[in-house]
Amino acid sequence: MNLILDGIAWILDPANQTGPGGWFARLGEQLAYTFGAVAIAAIIAIPLGYLVGHTGRGRDVAVSLSGGFRALPSLGVLILLGLGLGIGFRAPLITFVILAIPPILAGAYAGFEAVDRKTIDAARAVGMTEGQIVRQVEVPLGLPLLIGGIRSGVLQVVATATLAAYVSGGALGAFIFEGVATRNYSETLGASILVTLLALILEGVFALIQKLVVPRGVVAREIKEVRTVSSRPRAAVGSPIQEGK
Amino acid sequence: MIEFRSVTKQFPDGTVAVKEFDLVIPPRKTTVLVGSSGCGKTTLLRMINRMIDPTSGHILIDGEDTAALAPVKLRRRIGYVMQNSGLLPHRKVIDNVATVPVLNGVPKKEARAHALELLDTVGLDRSLADKYPRQLSGGQQQRVGVARGLAADPNILLMDEPFGAVDPIVRAELQQETIRLQQGLGKTVVFVTHDIDEAFLLGHQVVILQKGGHIAQVGTPAEILANPADDFVASFVGADKGKRVLRIEKVGGRDVVVDENGTPTGVLQP
Ligand SMILES: Nc1ncnc2c1ncn2[C@@H]1O[C@H](COP(=O)(O)OP(=O)(O)OP(=O)(O)O)[C@@H](O)[C@H]1O
Ligand SMILES: [Mg+2]
């Protein structure tokens, strides 16, 4: 209990707050890593996921790719990249991008796959082009699952961004490592509390966004972990619905 | 007029759904394709708007080979109504109805105003315009589906078992509505069902199909009833079991028409 109070005291001490080494700045770095990495991962993973989800092709590649990426230990990747790229923000950023890609990719294609095939078939039958089907049907209806994927990406990165300090990449991990090295445990704990709070706040924000993006008219389903396994059987050869693209 | 000329469809898995199919569908009339499950009705219907392309043969609309037409443009000028209504769940009723005109570049406001009128046409209250499909009953959703099919004022309306999933009373209502609309608007309707009673009720021309899109008989309901082409047709329309056979019984000097169960159905006018 005392330790936690010490940690809070450390957070509240103005001396630890401002300046380039203060926790305001470090928190900013933590957020910059998180949103930077998630943004880059989204730019890569969303179009890819949409392509897979719309065409149904390359699904196996996408699944094994994201499975493979998931299996990579972040610390190992970080140190390896750090050895290659040197200290600074680049190695951590790339590591976090790799971390964020699998959930976003899965969210993007699972969102598309969750759309009722009959709805898509009907959209095509009344004369929507493939692009219109994507933009006007699949994207809006798949949005809740995509946001779910981004949410897990953000949460994974915001926690893992602490590791950036391993290669002198800054962020809140800097205090944790410094505190451990100098046996200043209130510093370590204070920074840990900040990371935890940050994760909780982001979790809350995304839970809210996820509720808001459920298209009106569609029953909000409880969205848990984004699936990596298809929710519905996919015909091996074109079902009637696939015809006439 | 829609013409099938020796149309064959073989799916990639080898299934021959339709083989050497020939048929002329007259304009401004209702043609019903009827047959049991898997006989190729949907396949035939979807070849008209190129949702499915034939393996060989030609389909002509007013003399124009559909193979030469761009599928998307073709579909926008053919209404399509399907069993589950196929409405977009995230769009309001009014926007679902306005879908095709908006795709065709009609300004949204104008398309919506027209969509409101179409709700009247299909017998829906305008207060439903701002609801989402999920908030409607199955019968209401089907009506919205029909309104959407009519929105771009197509000459041709394709209907694939549109009333298969609604209860008998609502179905009867929707059938009457379809007859009224077809007559009022003069559309060429191609209607798919496996219900022979529905086929006889709606069809000016009824096409009885067997597996592989083989035509067992084409004709008006009266022609088919009067002269079933073969045992299959006779049993399909129920003529073999005495169904649809009416008798006349003299009651108090008048001719009372009695159905196969002996239930009086009406009185013959002298
Ligand atoms: N995409 C496809 N791939 C392979 N076979 C198919 C495909 N679509 C339809 N078939 C087959 O073609 C045949 C005709 O199918 P179709 O859907 O036209 O039948 P239908 O008369 O509409 O039946 P139902 O009354 O059950 O709707 C069936 O044997 C069906 O299994
Ligand atoms: Mg069918």
C-alpha cells in the first residue's frame, strides 16, 4: 500500500511532470507510439483485409500471416530491429506496427465476412458495382468488427510501448527501467500506474466508439475478440451468389 | 419481350442446372416459372439480369442480346425482388426504395420523394419511411422489396419466390397486390414459385419445369388444366388425384359447382 502511495506521490510531484524528461512528455511519446503504430498498421491492414473479405481470396494467407505475426515475441523483434536500426524511435515503431497488424487485419476481413451474403447478393442484383458494394454495404456493416480490431491493436500497443525504452526510444518505460536500475521503486510504480490508467482510458473510449459505429437499424451484437475463423461456411466453388460479378 | 435461345448453364462444379432451354416471355404479361426445388428456376431468372451468365445460348431482351450489355447497367433497368427481401439493414425504408434511382444519379431529395409515392403504390403507410427494415414485419419488408424493384420504373420485374416466407393470409394479400400492380403498370413480370396454385393465380403464361430446366409444359393456366401434356404435369397440377375437378350438382333446379371434396364453390349462371 505504501508503495502505491509513493507511486501516486511520484506522479503528483511537479518535478516529475514537466520538461523533456517529465512524465507529461513521456506519456505523449507513449501515445505517439500507440497511435502512430496503429495508424500505419491500419493503412497496411485495412485495404488488405477488405480485399480478402470482399473477394474471399487469400483468406488462408491472411490468417496465417496474422497468426505468424501474433506469435512473434515483441521484445525479440524490438531488440533485433534495434540492433539493425540503432537506438531511437524507429525500431520500436516498426515493432509496434507488426504488433498491431494482426488484430486490425482480422477485424477488417471478419467485418466483411460477417455481412449476410444475401444482403450483398441483393445489392449486386439491383445494380451496385463492386466498388459500391464495398463502400455502401460492406464497409458500414463491417465497421463494428473493424473498430473492434483497432481497439485490440491500440490496447496491445499501448501496453507494449513501454518496451521502447529498451532501445532508448523513450515513452513511459523509461521511468520503469530507470527506477529499477536506481532502485527508485516509486518512480517505477508511478510510471506503471500511468500506463495502466492510460490503457483503461483508451479501453473505455474505444468501447464507446464501438457502440457508436454500429449502424442504426442493425442490432448491436456483443463484440468480443475478433474471430480469426470464418463465422459461416464459404462455398469452395462459386455459390449462386458469387456468380455474375 | 424476353427470349431464351437454347440456353445452357453448367456450374463450375459440373452441375447442369439448365439445358438447352428455349422460351419466349411475352411483354406486359406475367410469366410464372414453376417447378420443384432444384429444377433451375432461380438459375433461369438470374440469367435474365446477368447475375448468372449462361454457358451457352443467348438471352435477348427486346431483341438485344444481353451478353452484349454491361451487367450493372442491365440490372439497374430490371427490377429484382427476392424471397428474403434483400433490403440493406443499415438503410431506412425510404433509402432502400430509393437505392437504384440514387445509383442512377437521381438527386437524393427527388429520389426520396418518388420513393414515398412508391410506398403508396405497394400499399405501405408513409409513416414506415423512416423505419429500418428490421422494424418491419416480413410482409411489409416484401412490399418494400417490391417498391425498390419498381423504383427505377423498369419494364421487367423479376420475382424469385417473393412470398415464400410470409404467412398464407399475407401471401394472399401480396398476390392480389402483385396482380393489381402488374395490370396497372403493365410490367413484364417473371415470377418464380414452386406453388402451382400461386402460378395459376398470377400467371398469364405458366411454365412447368422439370429437373435441368426441362419444360414439361407451357401455356395459360386454362390450357394446362384442360390438357396436361403428360402424367408429370397432370400429377403436378393435381389433376391425377381429382384435384381441381369440379362437378355440377342439381340443387333445387340450379347448377351448383362442387369441388373435389364435395364442397360447394358456387352456382353456374344460366
Ligand atoms: N453456384 C452453383 N454451383 C453449383 N450448382 C448450383 C449453383 N447454383 C445452383 N446450382 C444447382 O443447380 C440446380 C438448379 O438450381 P436453382 O437454384 O436454379 O434451383 P431452383 O429451381 O431455384 O430451386 P429452389 O426452388 O430450391 O430455389 C440445382 O441442382 C442446384 O444445386
Ligand atoms: Mg430458387
